[in-house]
Amino acid sequence: MYLIRSAKIVNEGSISTSDVYVRNGRIERIGSNLNVEGNITEINADGLYLLPGVIDDQVHFREPGLTHKADIFSESRAAVAGGVTSYMEMPNVNPQTITQELLKEKYQLGAEKSLANFSFYMGSTNDNLEEVLKTDPRSVCGIKIFMGSSTGNMLVDDPETLENIFRNAPILIATHCEDEETIKTNLTVYKELYGEDIPLKFHPVIRSEEACYLSSSRAIELAKKSQTRLHILHISTGKETNLFSNNEPLGKKKITSEACIHHLWFTDFDYEEKGVFIKWNPAVKTAEDRKQIWKALLDNRIDVIATDHAPHTLEEKQNPYTKAPAGGPLVQHTLNAMLDFYHEGKISLERIVEKMCHAPAQCFDIAERGYIREGYFADLVLVDLDKPWKVSKENILAKCGWSPFDKHTFKSTVTHTFVSGHLAYHDGTIDDSILGQRLSFDRD
């Protein structure tokens, strides 16, 4: 049992100072000068801000089969150190999560190893529709469709298959949208010019604005035709933001979208310094694209902020362009990065919480998480807004051991992270004696 005293609570569009009593994994009471008896650990949160735990709807923790890069235990440790209390993880592992039996086995791994709360996507291919349709909406976050190829080669490009999945999906569909033919054509041009060692500055030209827009607009067309619940991941272009609307409140939207921290932070100017360490799919693009993504995020055309945390080893990353995999570790630093944007005046604390906590809970209908409410699970994060710290090899917790934020000094620090009422992280120390829980969903 914990009593958090005098925290500045950021929740549901406002900031207020209050106490929070945590008991049996849940928020039992919220109020001023709470009087609680028993064996209680008190935390003096005077001057600290209390946020709901961050819910990251897109991570790659690489287990099973790719655990030289990352694993559920290592990456969930990094998550809780960064204030991420729940995550939804992708199916491009080995073996790929494309049968209900393999999905069940992966949930067992989560139950045995994850410090944070977890859910796993069911993966789709060109020939596993029958398995996809068995997915339980109340216990699985969604169905993942790679409408553009990335790590793991799970491309779904058969038009009939896509139609069938969109028409019959029993659950939210989340898409990676890049047009494969456009990318192949662009890649051929640059391979003829440079061979395998294409300069990184051409990555956003190869995986271009048009490739993203063609695929995203196709996904939206399919969703509208079938009245499917669609969530488009990692929007990377300004042009794509015009595909989305803010005419309806989030709870009524059939089509939602996500921005990732690297597309909010970096631009193509940064390839000169960062190189392969900011190679993602979809690519980091221009400053104008970043500006338009920010605009869409703040006017609610983009609904969620996530990471697309996708580690690779340094050895893998340091290959020539065509062999260097896309992706990088972000889950430990995403909240810190957004708090830097708060210090710059780009976004309020209330909007950060809305986009990283409330909106993912709403988009995915997550049961009893994402808000600081009496009766809800105690997924909570305390932050000191005025305690800077510098990223270094010594404090990076991702198994790959590197970060695109290496040597950056963040302006704020996560001091405590509670996962389902368990103090999983406190001032640099992780307590893995109690593991996270499987997410459940309020869906019919």
C-alpha cells in the first residue's frame, strides 16, 4: 500500500494538487490530506507531477527468436524506467505471431517476463485469414497488417486478402502503410547510382512521401468501404495528415492515427550526424513534414503518440544502407522527450497525458487504465520537471545498448513508476519482484 502525498496530478485536462492512496493494485482514494491507517509507504510528492502511466501502442521487443537484439524482460525494464506502464507489441518475431497457438505462447512469455502490462498483436499474412478471424477482441489489442515491408518480411500485398481482412476483422486493425512498388522503383534508381552503400540522406526519398500516402489512402479506402475500425501507425508525412479528420470525438472515430517520437523530434537534416541510428521505416522526413505532423497532433487529426521502439544491435546497424535494418530503441526516453517539448512550449502537460495515456486507452478500449481515477489500476508515473539528466551508455537499459538520444540531456526525470500498484521503478532502481498484467479490453 502506498500513499502519494501532495502530487500535482495531471489528468483529464487539468492539473490539481492531491493525495493518492494505492491499495491492492488499484487507486482506492484521491483527495486532500487523506487519513489512511495501516502498514503504508508514504511518498512525499511535493513539487512532483503525477501522470497516468504511458501506454505505448507500438513496440517491438523481439521475443521470441530475435533475443540477441532485445527481449521482453530487458525492454520492459527500459519501459518502466521511462514511465511506460503498458505496451502493445508487434508480431514480426521468429516464429511470426500468425496463429492463435503462437499468440497464446507469446502471451505466456509476457506473463513470465514482462515488468510492464502487455498485449500482443495478432499478425496477418497473405494466407492466414482463418487464424486472424479467431482473434478474441476482449483479450487482444488488435490485428497488425504490414501494408509495406519492414523488419520480418510480413508484407500483405494481395488485394483479395486485404479486402477479406478489412471486411471480416473482428477487432481493430493497425497498419504499417508504405507502398511496396513505389519503394522498389525508387530503390532500384539509387542502387544503380550508389550500389549497396546508398547515402542515408536518400532514405526518405526511397521510402517517399508518395509511398506513404498511396498506402495510407488505400487503407482508409478499405476501412471506409467495410466500416472497419482502423488505426494507422507512425504517420511520417504532412501529406498524410490531410487524410484524417477531427470532426468527431475520439470515442466515435472509426479511423485513428499515431505519431511516433522520432517523427516529432528528428528531420532529414539529422541524417548527416545520426546516420543509420535514425533509419526507421517509414523514414524520418523533412522539417516541413515534422511541422505538419505536429499541427495535426495538436488539432486532433493525429490521436496518439507512440514509440515504434525497435532495437537492433550496433553490429547490425553499422552495415551499408541496404543491409542496415530500420528501427531503434526509444521506449525509455519517449516521455522524457515529450517533456522537453513541454519545456520548449510546444505542448502542454495536459496534452502530453491526453496523447500518451488517455487516447491509447480510448482508441483500444483498454479496461480500467490510462486515467487517474478511483477504482482504476494504479499505473502511475511521478516526474520531476526540473531534474535534468544526460543519456549515456551507462544508463541505457535497452538490451542493444545504444540510443539515438545518446549524449542528449533531458530536462526532466521519471522518479517513480507504478505498474498495477507495484513500485517497479524508483530513482534508478528497478524492482522486478512483481510482473505486469495482461491488458483486457472493453469490447463486445
